[in-house]
Amino acid sequence: MGETVKLGLNPEKIRDVNPRLVSYNVEMTEVTGGTFWKAYTDAQIDGTEQVPPPDFSKGMGAMHQWYDPIDTTNPRLRKLAKELGSCWVRVSGTWATRTYYDFAGEYEAGQAPEGYQNVLKKEQWINLLDFVKAVDGKLKISVANCDGLHTHDEPWNPSQAKLIFDLSREYGVPVEAVEFVNEPNMLQNTGFPKDYTAADFRRDQDIFHKWVRENYPECIIVGPSDTDPMAMQVDPDGKPYREGDDGGASAGIAEALPYCSTADLLDGCTEPLDVFSYHYYNGVSERMAAMMPSAFTPAEGAMSEEYLGMAGHCASCFALYRDKYCPGGEMWVTESGDAGAGGHTWASTYLEVPRLLNELADFSTVTTGIVFHNTLASSDYGWLKKVTFDPRPSYFAVLLWKRLMGNTVYASGEKIREGAHVFAHSRADGKEGYSYLVINNSWTETTTVELPKEAEVYALTGNGKLRSRTMLLNGRELVLSENDELPCLCGENVSAGRIEIAPGGCTFITL
């Protein structure tokens, strides 16, 4: 017999959260064109074919393939992004650290000056700025910091950063938030100058932050943008976070690669942060499972308590570091998704929806801030399919979140347990009452929900299976119609009494 959940009419308030909680990344390599994670086959997505281990003798490139630049002028992409409301758009990623801003048209396509990897053309950046403007977004970036700009024993200089800051501001879409670089804790794998150290980073981050404050004082300083597995195990004073904690393997690829800690990046810095940031994934995908088996979760664990609990645990751990290095500031997850290295084979299916919704809800019970999903429209974890921009189940899930879950967070009154992950918010429409999210993460048992009054019910399920490419809302398939019109995202009016949530189902309930 499954769990029974009772929804209350007077839950206790926890906090108000940032209205742009739901935001996303557009990787710099998408804008310029370049390599990114290899696509899975249809059979791999269905779970009927295993992903072969990569040839690691070829380095990380063994898991990448070439992609042409994303078409940020595409009407479908802009329409679906705009439906999500005002979000932060982060243009960053490892590739951004080695991108040269060729706004003067010095280089041919496919070429880059020595010490850089990619070239960003002026037209590409203008198209991206137009996209941000069209979707009522706010722009956040990171900047170049590689051998092409300086050597490790030379201080960072703003010659490149000034180009992108000035062009953006002059065009009317200023850089409103910035991280110095992407994932600086992985010093040897993020494109920094040869022999770059944590001390070099601290020197250069202070230079960069001071330069931004002097020249673009309206810009929010965010950092350090790291993925520190040690932060999952011990607090900033080196004390174990919780008995027997192994770090949850959720900090991503940093566990298997040389890295430095959050303290290494921030201790001794003189320029303070406005916002503390970190990266969070539920481990690594099948692409890196052979390299990091302890950080990989198979599909059978995609709704387990351990897997779903990683986001909240990670937020609680990093909140201690936020309190030390950015007291009173917000906490932003500037990259997030089901798995590092491009997402699991099921990331594009309904099976990703329970994790995604649980992450947003659990994070909101811990702190206020932003969760930048990686990505909007690239790789298997994108909310939209690359090139065609067909919306995946995860897109409709976050769209419903934006339309139903308001910015005030309440205690649901229900203990988190298998079959009953229950969260409560204000109503997004501003009306009196509450919006509940109930996630039944059982594979086999039905969850019963007792409604104290008449309610609107939005029941999400897979289309015949959990690894379905489309999702059902109250039994209706969610797909675009002619002219890219969204399907009706309508609730079902239900009288006071009991409703049932199917195994794996996620149900929004407004009272």
C-alpha cells in the first residue's frame, strides 16, 4: 500500500525566493560553434543499448563532437524561451575561458589566435543579445583567462573582457552579472594558462572584480563558480558535515580530476562577492561512468531517496560556505542538471522530471537564489532538443512550475519519504491560497492525496513508460500544435476528497 498525504490550508512560511529561480545556460560553444557532448542514440535513450566507454587515451575529446552554432534567431526557440518568463541567461562554460572576441573580423571561421580555442564573431554576439532582449532575460557571462591572454606569472588583463562588456552595454543588453571564469577549481582542465595555480587565480579574480566594480558598477559579482566535492563532506572549518557522509558523488567530474577547494579559491581574496555560486549535478552521466563509477547512478536509481536528496544536501553544504565568503548574499547554482558530461541517457525523457522538479523545490526550502539549468537547448539535458528546439518533458515541467508555483515557500507539513515528496508555495497567479507539488518517487506504489477543499489538479506522467519522449498532463499528451502553439496547460477541477498519484507521477495542486 502506498503513502497517504494530507494537504493543509495554513502552512507555515519559510521564505520568499528569487522570482528568477528558474534560469538556464546557453553555452559559449553553442554561440560560436564548437565541440560539445556526443549525442546518444535512440536505443541508448530508450535504455535498450549501453553506452560504450570512451577511449580516454584521446582525453575529454573522446566524449565530444562538433556542433554548428545555435540559431538564436529561430522563432520557435525565442517563443518557447519567452514563455518561461524573465530568466537569467548565462553564457559561459569551460569553452568560454578560451574564447577570443573577434569583433573586428580579424579571423576566418574555424581559426583562433594562438592560445585560444574558439572565436566569437560580433554578429553571433549581437544575435545572442537580441535573444536575451526578446525573451526579457538578464545577461550573465564569464570571461577569457587563457594562454592567449597572459601567462600564469603575468596578471590577468581586461583587454578581451572590455570588448564584450562594452559591446553589450552599447547595444542595450548590458552584462548584469558575471563570474570571472567557469569551474576554476579544476585548474588543469578548464583552459587556464599553463602552470596556473590557486594563488594565480586569487590574484586575477581580485584584479577582475576590482576592474568590474570600477567600470561597470551595476554588474553583480558572482563566484567562485566551482564544483568542490570536499564541500559535500566538511564545512568551511574542516568539520564533517554529517556522520558517514561520502560527498554524495554529486559534485561532478571534479572528483576524478585534479582540483583545488573553495577555500583555496577564496581565502585571502580582497574583493568580496555579491553572490556565492557553485555547480551541482547528480553525479556523472554514462559518458563518464567508466571513469567515475562511484559518481554514476543507473536508471533504476533515478527516483531513489539518495538521488533526489542530493540537490538539497548540496545546497545545505554550500550554504555554509556562502555564509563564510558572502554573508547575507544569495546563492546561485550557475550550472545544474541530472548529470555532468551532458546528462544521462534518460535526461530527455519523462524520467528526468521528478528529479528536476524536486531540485527546484528542495533548493527553495534551503535558501533563496537562482538555479541555472544546463542547458536550454543543447545536449541531452537541454529542455529543448538541439537544432529542432522541440520541447522535452522537462521543458513543460518547468513551464508549469513557473505558471503555478509562486515565490513564497511554505513548510508542507509532510516528512519527505519514498512516495511522498511534498512541497508548498504561494500561488503564482497572486490569488490567495497555495500551490502544492507532490512527487511520487515510488516505482510501484500509488500515493493518495487528501484534498481539504476543491482544487485544480495538474497530474504529470510519462506517456506509457517513464522513459517516454513525451509527457502527459491529466492524460493529454503535451506537444506543440500548428504554428508552434503550446498545448493547453489546464488543470482539472476536483472536489474535496481523495486523488491518486501514479508511480513516478508528479502532480501540482492549487488550493
